[in-house]
Amino acid sequence: MTDPLVLFMPSGKRGRFPKGTPVLDAARQLGVYVESVCGGRATCGRCQIEVQEGHFAKHKITSSNDHISARGPKEERYDRVRGLPEGRRLSCSATVEGDLVVDVPQDTVVNAQVVRKDADARHIDRFPAVQLCYVEVDQPDMHKPLGDLDRLKAMLEKDWGWEDLLVSQHLLPQVQKILRKENWAVTAAIHRDLDSSRPTIIALWPGLQNKAYGIACDIGSTTIAMHLVSLLSGRVAASAGISNPQIRFGEDLMSRVSYVMMNPEGRGAMTRAVREAVSGLVGKVCEQAGAERDDVLDAVFVGNPIMHHLFLGIDPTELGQAPFALAVSGAVHTWGSEIDLDINPGARVYMLPCIAGHVGADAAAVTLSEGPHRQDEMMLIVDVGTNAEIVLGNSERVVAASSPTGPAFEGAEISGGQRAAPGAIERVRIDPVTLEPRFRVIGSDLWSDDPGFAESVKSTGVSGICGSGIIEVIAEMFLAGIISEDGVVDGSLAAKSPRVVQTGRTFGYVLSDSEPRITITQNDVRAIQLAKSALYAGTKLLMEKIGADHVDSIRFAGAFGSFIDPKYAMVLGLIPDCDLDKVSAVGNAAGTGARMALLNRNHRREIEETVKRIEKIETALEPRFQEHFVHAMALPNKVDAFPRLASRVTLPERRQQGELELAGAPRRRSREERAARRNRET
Amino acid sequence: MTDPLVLFMPSGKRGRFPKGTPVLDAARQLGVYVESVCGGRATCGRCQIEVQEGHFAKHKITSSNDHISARGPKEERYDRVRGLPEGRRLSCSATVEGDLVVDVPQDTVVNAQVVRKDADARHIDRFPAVQLCYVEVDQPDMHKPLGDLDRLKAMLEKDWGWEDLLVSQHLLPQVQKILRKENWAVTAAIHRDLDSSRPTIIALWPGLQNKAYGIACDIGSTTIAMHLVSLLSGRVAASAGISNPQIRFGEDLMSRVSYVMMNPEGRGAMTRAVREAVSGLVGKVCEQAGAERDDVLDAVFVGNPIMHHLFLGIDPTELGQAPFALAVSGAVHTWGSEIDLDINPGARVYMLPCIAGHVGADAAAVTLSEGPHRQDEMMLIVDVGTNAEIVLGNSERVVAASSPTGPAFEGAEISGGQRAAPGAIERVRIDPVTLEPRFRVIGSDLWSDDPGFAESVKSTGVSGICGSGIIEVIAEMFLAGIISEDGVVDGSLAAKSPRVVQTGRTFGYVLSDSEPRITITQNDVRAIQLAKSALYAGTKLLMEKIGADHVDSIRFAGAFGSFIDPKYAMVLGLIPDCDLDKVSAVGNAAGTGARMALLNRNHRREIEETVKRIEKIETALEPRFQEHFVHAMALPNKVDAFPRLASRVTLPERRQQGELELAGAPRRRSREERAARRNRET
């Protein structure tokens, strides 16, 4: 008779095991990661599984709850003390007694911790670099005078199968007290990242320690965002963000590099500032989740090359000038204590690799999150900031570049531009007949022509226009015929509408006439034209390099991507033609990538290998970039190139003939129309 | 035709290599360690070899200088610039052209550094944990934007065969400046100790760095001794010692443990004190050798368990009470920076394993130095301090114990006792007829009955008696019949000699009657009896454990062993019977063992494996120890047990009959004899 077959879901890994094999052992032997802290003593409750009943034709297996051992005394005790949900089993105690389909739930809740509803609820398979291991250590024996630490290591090797354990130096002075506190029972945190490195005891607690956290942090030039993640359950326990305090040294990256070049102490001050901010954020997320700083055992950081360098204490001067040499491009493994991080003194730090001098660990994290290399379609990822990082590719080939868009998309260098903050215009529509605008501002759900709008923005006013608003107003001006394909504001319309006004030798469009008056000037149009040309030229260059005549999907990463309407981005020619259903904003993908690297060390290897494979294109060295750039200045840069978009938008000439809709956009009726409608109804 | 045969001496390793193979490559392939920093550029001069000419019948090989390539332009250039002695070749440039016997000289002098004549000139094969590697790194390339550090690693892997290099965190902020300073030429220090650990770049210099040092340090309770050793040549560049500043917290180890137990801040203060003293010593040896602290890349420390723990910042309280649990017994690998050592910030530290709670890393170092496990004879190693560490064994089996001798052998608990310092009596002879003593004191070459003696000790006086003096005076008192086999001072002799005096209810012997008067009291005799019984009982117990009825050789380690006369030690019964020619003092064997571990990482593995194998005997748990102890109180404890000694000494009864010589001791004539002789001669 053959041994029972055990199939683990969702991995699909399977194997045959003798009756009586604990399900946890079966999982281990198959390389299925089932958490267990207590080492089979049925006290930590981390190893819960569920049996799926039924016949699984595809796998030729019939699974039943009769095929697993009945609840034993250890599970009964755990159920009494901590509670074990109906249907759940502790895989360390339950044994294989027949064919089984076993589900490894990812939501095992222990300690009834508060669970945060995360916007990005992506499931990440766990295989963290830090593992908790509970052991009961032999007491000292004068006949065999092995040191306390040596007996601890021996027991960890015996009970958990570790080999050649190293120990963090800082534990040496503590090990004797910790071992004696709970009668020689302790929980050790073991760190092992690379298979080729030796596992290391990095932390030690008396008795059973049943919690372990990690942080995933994206250090942006403007904002630092952090998740606190349970390494045992994979859940996000808390998230928080803070402004990057380096802003006081310079708004944009290059001015911070200049600051370092001009001030000998500048590098140190900026490194301290960002490290303090990060440590402050750790305090914030720990407080939110009711965790201790000492429970944080691992940390993953991503950031653009300059943030990456400054955080590590590296002078970024070389990144400010050709050949833009990174001090280190590969993944960095270090200690929290080395970068002044106030977390567990044995905690480790991992930083994702940088792709190039202008394409950093944040872009690597976005790539890891979106995974162009994991699928066959041609995927374009765009992360717009002061520069736009562009990654294009599929499982066969991935190329990447940074395009010098400048800060126009972020509202800088725009006369009425401002950050995306309450009071900023974010949506714009222009009536092609009357040339009258309507808009919405951040902080209000109403359009500017809705009743009560003025009241709703009383506290902020209409203070400026943010990145997504700029994209829309320029696109709408174009669709309304206010600007030509060359980007010139048509001064002749000044006769038709008071909105078109002369400003110096050129014309502008008055979007808001309350105080402050917000006018879109000819210079503003030029700034956006330059930015979008740079972005488009970068994308075009990568498409040429990889030999792609189209892209199958587009992902907008980052805050900018979350707010802009992909259709307007396409009208303006920011991105190439693509089925609009396949264009999506993926929010803080860099944070998601960091979380993946935190929870699964295989994802670390994945992105390290991927970054090695990525072909880096330096736009400054490519003559074709200039050509594409010049060609992309027009609005829109050849509609023929956008067949899928063309079917959904009406271009100026058609619009002015009455085909006024931007297909798919939920057009709101104008005030007049609504007034007319109300009149009809009443 | 077969390839030429190349035989390397003194290792005897051999292999066949195609003509044209650089001799250095042949050495590498055979695992013969030939230093090379410049990587075959013929600039560092570290890879010098010599060809031995002649027919070596035993090896069936005829070697000739015609069988190696003629000096090429690279060697000529090196000879012009730095000088290459006649007969020496640079093995990176010289190629195999026929059968060769190659000598790898251990005295390659580069930089003409001052070489210290070391008392212990033992040759140690080099295979250090730190290696210098010179490389010329590719410049940054925007098309392949690998980081500077990543290109450095790639070149080290390509040129030197390293794999999976790690980098010390502290180098990240420096790497770009260092690489650019000498046009992308740098020397990296790579640390790799265990084969299972990944090699790490721990230091980096612009251009060719052609020096690297390590320190080997023995932290004793009383004295800290340090060697500065060139890792490239193996030479001791400087040595120095200093008093352990912890003495202010307590003379002996147990009083220091008590201090920690009574003072919460005591541990920290003692750790700081010893670390500061060690750092001070580093400065001293560096100054002596003209080296920089930054050139020190590796450090090996040994010490007794309490010093070991305090140096590492570990509370030694557990070592002060049964079961004498060590916090850590295995070898400790750490960083200089972790223990506040002011050397190169990337420098590593290795501490030898401790054998047991009372038998420390210093005893392990002595074992490594003397090597009982490397030979077949039964070797006894005795290191006398406050406790005596005893190691006994051969290649088959090794046992070890600590015996509670107390501090009597060091002059403590003896009425006139003092440290071995100028003014202390160190040699004693007693005329068995007149019972008159003669002695020598440290600081003078004269005996007390020599003319000019008083003048020669004018600056110090005769201030007390040190350990070796005590051994001799008790033995001489016994040989002169002043004390009985039971150790009782014979009061009846007071009638015969004014040297025998009543002190309270017992009698004593006046050794020196100048101020301060030095009297050997009955209590002193008892203290020595107890100490020597403990030592002998420990040895006897180990002999029993291992089943040895005799020992083949005896090594006295440490300062005490360097001063005592083995014959007197045997008369008193400190050590078992042994051929006196096989009894030797080995000086600072702990320092030698530390030096071995510093220069050759195989010696680290050797002592780690040996310590695991050593059977630890806890004397307090052995009933037989008490029995042996009681039996060993008599003086001497059964001469029958010392047949080899018996043939060389005359015991009291024979001595008093006129056979007065202790054979082998260069007896000096008494004053009367010399006076009589002078009278005859004139």
C-alpha cells in the first residue's frame, strides 16, 4: 500500500508521507512555508491549517477530515487557552492519516491583534529572513562545561535543524540572564537572508515570544512612507507617512546634491535628518499597532539613488554629474544599528538594488511589485516625479530609463502650480462652445459650478493647480481649440471669451478668477509640453530598444499616477496608445515592493537577478532621444499613433462640430443645461 | 612527455605543471600559501621564492636554476626599484620550465621594516584570515551603470577568485573617494575566517597598500601582553606588556567577581578599564614598529574565563559560583569596533574558545602552542597562577582541569611573600650542616654571600620572597632537615642554629635578617604544602582519568614556570616524576598560541576541534581528588614514585651524611670554602 498523498494549497506542492507524519513536517519537507514559533509544542498557534474536503479531479485526490488525526490533548489545550476556530488544526499536532488537501490560511490571527485594512491588500507568500524559534535549553553541567550560548546553539540546531549558527555580539552580555529568567526556555530570532550566508541569532527573549515585526519603507524626496508588517502573519499592522525633512535643504534632489557640494557638513546633516525622520515614523507605526520598537527585527528600505545614498551616509555628489556613478548599486545588507535605527539592536536592514544612477531602489521596488518580468505581455511602468522612471518589458527582456521631465508635472514651474493639497484644482472641464471652465478642488466633492461649491472650499479657497489639474486643463484647452497642435494659445479667441487674455506678448487662459487668480499662461503650456515630450521620448526610446511597436498595459506608480485620468494623459501624449482598460494607477507600488522583499527573501533574490538583467538606457547618450523629444512636442503627437485612443476621444475639429464628449468620461451637465432641465421638470 | 614536477619546501607539497606556469600559480593550485598583494604585477615583492638546486633522492627530483625562466623585465624593474636579493625570484613572474624544488622563505623583508628579535622565534606557517588584494577597477560606464563598489567586487572576483564578497558597512561612504584617488587602483583587505562564511572587504586603500598587521594579546589577571605581528611576513614587529588596570578592583580574580556582584556599575568599569589598557598597548606596539593603528586588521585575544568575559562585556558572576557556567565557551568572532578597539574600523577580532569555567582561552592557547594533541608522547602542561590549569594528553586523548592551588605560589598568603620584582629573593640554598642560607634576589647577579652583594641590592634592598624563591626555600629546608616529611619545622634545631626561631606556638626559619626580616613560618610551609598538594592531586587525577602511569614530558607555562627550577618543583612534589631533560619552561605560551591563531586560520579550527575533544574534569566533583590531595601533603610524596628524580637528588638522610649535592645544580662554593681556597692560592 502506498503512503497517503498530501497536497498543499495554494502552492500545489504535493508528496506522499507515512501515516502519523505531523502535517507540519510534511509541509517542511515539501518546502511549504508554514510558520511555527514554538517548535511543535502547540503553544504558539502559528501553524494553523485547514483540510479541504472533496474530490479534486484535477489532482486525482479525495480529501476528507477523516484523513487527519482527531484533535489531540495539545490542540484541546490550545483551544481552551487561546481559541482554535472550527475547522482549524495545529499542523504540528495533527497527523496525516489518509489523502489530504491542506489549505495554509494566510490570516491566522494570534494575540487578537488589531488588523488594519490595507488599501493594497495584495497577498504575499511569506518566507521572511527572520524566523522565531522557541527552545528549552539544557542546564549547565560541570561535567560538560559548554557555555550557555553554546548549549542554546546546540538546542536550536537539534530542534530546528539550523547549522553553524552565528550570534550577534550584543547578545553575549545578556544571554545568561535571559536563559535563567524563564527556566531555560527562550525564543531566539534567527536571521538568514542569502542561502550562502550563515544563520545568525539576532535576538533572544525569555519564554515564548509570539510576535515579530518588520518595516517596509519608501524614502521619497518629498514623503517618507512606512508599513509595519507582522513577520509571522504577513499582515500590515500599521502605516504612516511623514514629509521628508530634507526639504529644508532643497525642494528637489539636485538642489540637495548642490547643498552637499557647497556645505562640507551638509551630507551629515541630511543623513541625520532622514534617519531621525525614519526613526520617528517607526515610533508612530509601533504606537499605532501597540508594538514595541524592540519587536522590529527586519527592515527593508527603498528610495531613489540620492535618498538611498544619503540614508546610508554616502555623499551623493557623484550622482549630480556624469557619469552619475552610484557608490553601490547592488542590494545592501546591513544592521539597524549601523544606520542609527532605534529598533531591536540585532535587527537587520535590506535595501533593494538600484537600477542606475537615475533609476533607484524605488524603481526596483515598483518593478518587483508590478512584475513585468513575471509575465509575457509588454508592460510599461511609469513613475512620475521630478524625473520620470520608465520600465518596459516582459519575461524575456526588461529595459529601463529615467527621463528628464522636470518638475512641471508636480506643479512646480507652473505659474499657478502647487502641491496636491486641499485647495488645489485637480479636475478641469472646458465647454468648447462657451470656453467656460468648471473644476474641482482637493477637499471638496463639488464642481465649481455646483451650488454650495464656494461654501465647500471656504476654509482653503481655490489656491492653485496641482499636477493632475494641469494635465487636464492643458488637454481640455487643446480639445476646446484654445491651444493649437503646436501648443500656441489662440489670441484671436480673446475677442470671443474674456477667459482668453493677453499676458505680455502671449496669451493665457483664466481658469479661476477669484483671488488668487489662476491663469494658464503660454509658458505653462510650454513647460507641460517639454515634460510630456521628455516622458514620451523616453518611452518611445525604450520601445525602440526592445523592438515593441505597442504596449499591452501601462501602470502609473506613485502619487501623480493616482490622481491623473489616464485618458487625459493619453490625449496629451504622456503615454503611448494602449487599451484604456489596461491602464491603471498602482499607488505606492514602491511600498508594495518593499513589503514583498520584507516578507519573502525569494523576492529579494528575484529583484536582484532582475535588476542585473535590466538593460539600462541613458537618455543623455542616445541621439534618438532628442529626435523623439522634438517630435513629441506637438499636441497630440500624431493621433494615428493612438488608434485605440482615437476611437474614444473627439479631436478639436470634430469637437467644435458638436461631437463634444470625451468618450468614457462621465460628463456632468453644465449649469445652463441643469437649469434648463430643472425648468423642464418643474 | 610529462609535465615538470614542482616540489614546495618545507611543506613537501608537489604537483606537475605545464611549462610556462607561473610558480605562484603552481603554489596556489597545491594550496601552498605564498603571499601576494599586487596580484602578479611584480610590484609588492611578497611572493619571493628560492630554487633549491641538486638531486633530491628522497623525492626523486633534480632541481636546477635552469629549470625556471630567466629573470624577466618585471623582476628586473622590481630589483632596480626595491632590490631583489641574489637567488630570489618573484614567483608571480618566474615560470616553471623543468623540475623544481622551491623554497618559500619566511623572512621576506619588504619595506626594510625593523625586525624585532623575538625570544620565541617559533616558525608559524602563514594562512591568515586577512589578505590584501590589489586591483585596478573599471571606470564608471553610463551604459552599464554598476555601482563603484559593485565594479570593485567584480574585479576582486575576477582577479583573485573571490566569490560572493560582502562589504563592511563603514566603507560605503568612503569607496568613491578611495577609488578615485589613485586612478581606480586600490588595495582591498579581505577577511575570511571560516570556510563556511562569506569573504568580506573590511578595508580599502588607494593604490598599493603593502603592509598589514595583526595583534595577538594575552589578557592576564595581572599582566596584559601583546605582540604586533605582520600578517604579510609573519614577523613579530613589536611586543609590549602592561599591568592589568583591573587590579585596582581586586588583586585576584575572585575579588574582581565579588566587586561586580557588590557594585552594579562594577562590570562596566572593569570592562572599560581593560579595553582602555588594551587600546593603550596597541598604541605602544604600533609606535615601536612605526605602524599606524589603521594598519591593524585582525586581532586575537586569549585570557582566563573571567578576563575573557569582562573583556567582552559579559558579567562574570556565574563564573564565581557552581556550576561555573560560561556565557560562551566556543570561539568568539567579532569586530574591533564592537569592543571599542581603536584599530582599523573594519578589523576583526577572534577569541579562542574556553575549555571550561575555570580553564580559559589562555589554557586553550597554551594547548595550541605546545600541541599535546599533535604528538604521541604523554605531555603534561602546567600553568600556575591563582589556580593551576593542567592539561594532559597526546594525539589520542586530552584531559584538562583546574586545581585550586590558591595564590601561595605567587607569593601571596606567604608572610614575606611578594611579586617577582627587584628585591625579591628568587634563589635559595641552605647549608645542611650550618643551616646558613645564601640567596639571590631579582635585580642582582650576586649571591648573598658574594662580596659586593649588599652594594648590588642597595637600591631595592631584600624586600621579600617571590614564588620561585618560596619553592626553593621550602625544598632546601626539607633537604637540610629543617622540616620533616610532614612539613613540621623542627623546633629542636633552634638550639643548633639561630636561624630556627620560635614564632608563637610553632617555629620558623629566618632567611634574611636585614630589614625587613624575612622568616619562613610554619604557616608558610603549610600554605605551600596545600598549594603543591592541590597541583599534584589535579595532575594525579588527570593521569588516572587518562590511564597514564607516567608522563613523558612536562611544560611549565607562564611567568611562574619561567623562574622556578624544575628540580625543586619535583623535590616538593609539584609535578610528577619525569626525565628532567623533558621538563621545560615555555614562557608566554599563551601568547604564542594567540600568535598561531592570528597567523593561520587552520590553527583556529585546530584548537576549536581540540577543545571540543578535551575531556574536562571538575576537581570539585571528583572524590578521588580529595584522596590525592591528602596523600600529596607529605614532602616529598613518596620518592618511590619518582625513580628518575630519585637518582638525581639526595634526600635528607643521605644529605646529612655528606651527600649534599642536588645533582645537576651548579653549586656555588660557600664563603668559607672560597675563603679557604683563596688562602690556599695565595
